[in-house]
Amino acid sequence: MKVVAFNRTLQGTGASRRLRKAGQTPGIIYGGAEAPVLIALDGNALWHALKKEAFHGSVLDLEIEGATQQVLLRDFQMHAFKQLVLHADFQRVDNSQPIHTKVALHFINADTSPGVKLNAAVISHVLNELDVSCLPGKLPEFIEVDLANLEAGQSIHTDDLTMPEGVTALTHGQNLTIVTSSIPRGALAAEAEAEAATGTEEKK
């Protein structure tokens, strides 16, 4: 994805306030061998870009005065109630150096999983994103979590994932729970009552 930015020389609360009134968002680019650079971005364009999942999990082509560099969105601040981005931070990336970032998880085949189809189980997402390490060119937009074989009472953990080539999950040695499938207590109680009633009828 491409992002267009402009150099800015003034900094401080007053300068940032004037930028926002003019429809721009102050930001910064840092990292690598170069010094940090203060930038400004079109506030409305940035607002809409932030709604896209890919903007958060992709290597971005950031253009300043015709020169393009690759960056990752590292942080941003939103106004408490206005449609306004207050600030955005971008980090330069080197295609030869691994990056650490978060990637969104996409859950597929939940409706057709045995737990849901046969037992009306409830699927609970414990994690919605995963810390990963990879070269910038290998960064996936998302990672799929296939629930097709998930039975009621079972869970899927990070060790169960099929990671994209060249991508490593950063779990610090833990087999993290990603999603669980459980039968609601009310359904279990109703099932127990039905079984008890059936047993009574059989005795009669």
C-alpha cells in the first residue's frame, strides 16, 4: 500500500494543532541508519486507511517528495470522540533484516465445525492477532486459523497453526491458546434434563 507524506519542520503542541486544523496529521518516521524525520499526512486519507486491516499489517510504501521508503505503521493516536487522527508513527524496514510485528488472525469454517454443527458449541477467540518474525517481503496480510475439525470442548493452539513460509510465531516458548469451542452451560443443563426425563420414561 502507498502512503503520501510531506516533510514538516515545525514541532510542538502549537504546530501540531495548526496542522490538524488544516486537515493534516503530524507523524514521524524512525529506525534504520537514518535520523528520525518529522512528517505530515492528509488527515482524511489516513483516517480511511486506518480502517483497512492491510494498513496495519503490511509493509507500506511511504512517499515523501518523490522518494519512497518502506515502513511499518507502529503506533497512532485517535481523538476521543472526533473523526481525527492525532499522530502516527512509522518505522523504516530493511528488506534484509527480520521484522517483529503483529499479524491479524482470520478464522474460517467455524459454522461447519463439528462442535458448532453437532453440539451448538460457542466459538471463543482468545487471540485475534499474533506476534511474528519474518523478513519484510514475507510478511503476510493475515494468518488463517481453520476451525473445520474443531470439536466441542477442544482448543486450537499456536503449535497447531500452519505458518506461512518464512514466518515464525513469537510465543516465548508457550503454546498459546488461540480459539476454544465450548457448549454453553444452559445447553448442558437442558441436555442433562432431557436425558433424565428419558431415563424416567424408560423405567416406566
